[in-house]
Amino acid sequence: MRAMATEKILVLIKPDGVRRNLTGEVFARIERKGYVLENLAWQEPDRDKLAQHYAEHSGKPFYPGLLDYMSSGPIVAAVFSGEEVIAGVRSLCGATDPTVAAPGTIRGDFGRNWGSGRLENIVHASDSPESAEREISIWFA
Ligand code: IDP
Ligand code: MG
């Protein structure tokens, strides 16, 4: 029998998503698929918090630009739950690069290259149960 342990995921509406009034659109897609909203918070993170969140990318060429992008305005953080919610929400988000993310996905439908030199893609979603637990403790301490 299939395991039914309920999983959780951290979702962030990144500054471009908030700026472009896409917060409700993104959450609506996740809710309509059937996942359950567990927690929600408006956040204006300092650089330390963003560095903790993106620790795995520290040292990569795009890391300083990523932190600039993520500091460019408010963020909305949320926790959703459900069986296989991580795979489900990441599928709704689409590929990292919005230019080629599949149509029908959040990044594919609403994202593009704006010429900022950064990869602005509206939404963050945890990629494993371990990441989700770590990230939820950062944003919902
Ligand atoms: P993900 O958000 O799809 O999980 P990750 O590889 O974990 O993608 O990267 C985290 C974030 O860092 C991306 O969402 C994007 O904003 C940014 N990023 C990833 N790769 C690049 C890159 O090659 N250039 C610029 N920014 C990048
Ligand atoms: Mg990631």
C-alpha cells in the first residue's frame, strides 16, 4: 500500500510575483489542485535570512544577483500540505528558466526574461522533504 504521510512544502511568492500582483493567482492554482494552505506571512527578509534560504547556491556566479533580486521587494511566504505536495507544486511551477518553462505552468504562463540579467521566475518551491523542513523553519521560526 502506498504511504500516506502528509508532506509539507514552503512556497515563496518572490518580489517580482508580488510586484506584478500574481500572489493570488499562484495560490489559487495550488489550492485548486487540492493542496491545503497551512500558514501564510508577508515578509521583508534581510540578507541574512535570504543567505540561509539559498545556502546551497552560495559561491555560484548568479548568487549575488539572486540575493539582490530576492531583496528587491516584499515576499509572501506560505506552507501548503498534502500527499506528494512537493512534486505537485513543483510541477505547477514549471522549469526554473521562465523563457522555456512549459505553457500552463506558473513560470511558463507569467514569466519571461526582462533583461535584468537575473532569472526572475515568480515563485520558489522546496525541492525535497528535507529542504521543506529546513526552509519552513527559516520563514516560520
Ligand atoms: P528552482 O527555483 O527551480 O528550484 P534552483 O536551481 O534551486 O531553481 O535555483 C534557485 C533560484 O536561483 C532560481 O529560481 C532562480 O531565481 C535562480 N537561478 C538559478 N539558476 C540560475 C542561473 O543560472 N542564473 C541566474 N539565476 C539562477
Ligand atoms: Mg531550488
